[in-house]
Amino acid sequence: MEDTATLRIANENYTFPIIEGSEGEKAIDTQKLRAQSGYITFDEGYGNTGSCKSAITFIDGEKGILRYRGYPIEQLAENSNFIESSNLIIYGDLPNRESMKTFSNRVLKNASIDVGMNQIFQGFPQSSHPMAMLSAMLNSLGCYYPDLATNDRARDLENFDEAAATLISKVRTLAAMSYRKKSGLPFVYPKQKMGYCQNFLHMMFSEPYNDYVPHDDVVKALDLIFLLHADHEQNCSTSTVRMVASGGANLFASVSAGVCALWGPLHGGANMAVVNMLQRIHDDGDDGSEYIEAARRGEARLMGFGHRVYKNYDPRARILGEVCEKVLSALGHNDPLLDIARRLEEKALNDDYFVQRKLYPNVDFYSGIILKAIGIPLDMFTVIFAIGRMPGWIANWKEIAEGDSRIHRPRQIYTGKNTRDYVMLKNRGPEWPQA
Ligand code: CMC
């Protein structure tokens, strides 16, 4: 194969190297384009732009393939758990017994937070959204562990193992606290002997006078949800983490920005939007047909459908679609929203509009129904996504910190006014601004 590409602009040829990834995906390396030709590439939304080389996650959206560090998501979902997969994602390989123990112990011992952080929580009004609290609290961790958040790359990397385990552990404690704060409930402290997910559910739902004991299937389903969200290459929040990290910011600040990026309904907020949509369809007495019609007319979006990268069934949605049934029946729930979701899926997969645009269910289509059955309130859904995505953000921060990439700084095509002279305030009359 040619290992260069030639671009012809105004009778001038420019040649660029072609680079190839380990799965055969190809890119034209245009890093010298502007220096050589004066032109830049324009790719709003970055649909065709490789922003980095990364060895963490591979997705083939056409074939519906997702692998963490080379391991197919289906095998990890079947055999691994969230903590082991986090270790895999962050450090690049499945851990042996020894390294698994070291990592798990680090996570375990970091579950508590400084009591000073309780005061920060008290300062939030009760109406605060848990995502806003989570982002703020993750960044605040840097104030309590200044040695782990120096913004000096070499020092932050020296303390990386501790910072990573701190975040994996404390994001769950802070998430549960944000729920308790919002619900006006006292904080519940983590327990030493509990596994990762059980401990989270304990901090969410136990009362000082009554320990919450979750069903085994609930613990497993939550662990699976975390695992399936653990990384997804250069999505909006992960790119944000890398962008912030590229300026040299510490790990806590970088993942805090990731939480903000995740919040939007087109990204991590979609799981919440799916349940709202299903509830609306249910309340309207629609069997899904009217909603599909509205989507075809461009008046509605089928939330939980479509993906920038997957032009096939999202493998995470397939796994969760199967688990959904199991969890609901284990809990004895008969949720009419699941019937609506199944009907919507069937209709959409056989509808020209969705088929032509290759719109398939994504991870959020079924995760919300499971979370609802577990008893997680709607405004905590995106927080659950954030807990799951933490290892991916951490691994991507590490890649940036250990690499030699320059600060991320895209260019733009300016479409504003050309130079004009300043006008004094007294001269700006009722017709201001001038056409
Ligand atoms: N319902 C109806 N039409 C859709 C949908 C949808 N869910 N998604 C895309 N389309 C249409 C869109 O209107 C456009 O049609 P046309 O070509 O006629 O203008 C075409 O499909 C291409 O859509 P796009 O918006 O250009 O695609 P995108 O790659 O920019 O957006 C997306 C991807 C995920 C934001 C979008 O599919 C969407 O809004 N889906 C619903 C929200 C959702 O489920 N988000 C979770 C994504 S998975 C979790 C994560 O990774 O964050």
C-alpha cells in the first residue's frame, strides 16, 4: 500500500505520510499541512479527525466491535468484573493475583473521604444536581491531596498509582454522598469488608438503623453496567479529559472536567433521557408508533438510539438488553417501560428512516431501565455512568502525561466581522448596532 497521500491545491502537490493503527485503520498525517500549504483541515465535530494515537480501546463501529486493551467486551462482561477491568484499562494488561491484590487494597483503603469535604457538601443547596456536586467534589480532592495534584507532570506521574486508586474509590463515595445530600439524608460511611458495588449501594441506601442488603443479581448488574461504561475511546468526555490533561493539569482536575462533559443529554445524560422518553410514551398511551413517526419528521429524537461511531448494534446494548430481562425478573419487577423499549426497538430496526441512517440501540437504551429497577433515582443515572467511565478517563490522562503530545489547540475558520473601529458609547444610538 502507498505510505503517502498527495493533496493537490491550486496546481501544487503536497505529500503527507499515511499512518496505520494496529487494527489496520488508516489516517493521513496532516500535521505539516498548514506549514506547507497555508491551509488547515475543517472537520466540525471531528467525525474524521484522529486526535491522538491510543492503545487503550478499540472500536469498529461498522462491525459493532468493542475491545479494552484487545479483550472483547463480551469476554470481559462474561468473565471479569469492574475492578479487574479498571486495572486492565489503566495499566494495559490483566493483572495477576499479586497486582490485583495491590490494586484492590489501594481502592479499598481509599473509600473514605476527609470530613472537611462534608462541609463542602453542606454548602450546596439541596436543589443541586448530583453531577454538579460530583464534578466540584472530584476537583476538590486535589485540595485534600495536594501531593497527588501538583500540576508537575513528573511528580503527578510518580504518585499516579495512589491518585488513580483514590479516584476509582472515592468517586463512588462522593457519588453516594451527592445523592444523600440531595435527598436530605445523613451520609453513610463505606464498610471495609464490602465489595465495590455492594459498598456503593450500602452508601446510597442504608440507614443508620437499617443496613440495605442488595439482591446478588442487583450487585452483578451494577458491576456490569460500570464495566460496560469503563472506556469508549475518544468520546466527548474522554477527549475533554485529554484536552485538559494536555495543558499539564493534574488528574483530579482533568476528570472533573470529564464529568461536566459527560453531563449533556447527547452524551452521558442520554440514559436519563431514555427513561423520560419511555415514560412520556407510556403516559401518552402510545405504543411507540407515534413517537417513531415524530422522530421521522425530525420533531423528536429516539433517545438511546444512534451513535457517532457505531453504525451497527452497540455491543454494550446487546449485553444490557439481555441482562435487563434477568434483573427485572429477579427483582419481580414488571416494568411497562421495558415492553415499550422492546416495541420501539423492533419498530425502529424495521423502519426505513432508522435503517438508512444506521441508527441502532446504544448503551443507554437499556441501562436506564435496569438502573430504575435497582432503585437508582433518575438524576443519578449519569453519575453512575461517571463512576463507570472513571478508569477510562484515568487511563487516557496517563497516556497524555506519559506521552510527548503538545498542548491540544485546534484551529478555526473565522466567520466574524472584519476589522472595524471602536465607537464611543455616546455615539451608539437607538439604531445600534449598525447593520
Ligand atoms: N433519533 C432520530 N434521528 C436520529 C437520531 C435519533 N436518536 N440520531 C441521529 N438521528 C438522525 C439525525 O437527525 C440525522 O438525520 P439527517 O441525516 O436526516 O439530518 C442522522 O440521523 C445523523 O445524525 P447526527 O446527529 O448527525 O449523528 P451524530 O453522529 O452527530 O450524533 C448522537 C450521534 C449519539 C448524538 C445521536 O445519534 C443522538 O442524538 N442520539 C440520541 C442521544 C443518545 O442516545 N446519546 C447517547 C450516545 S451513546 C453514549 C455515549 O457514548 O455518550
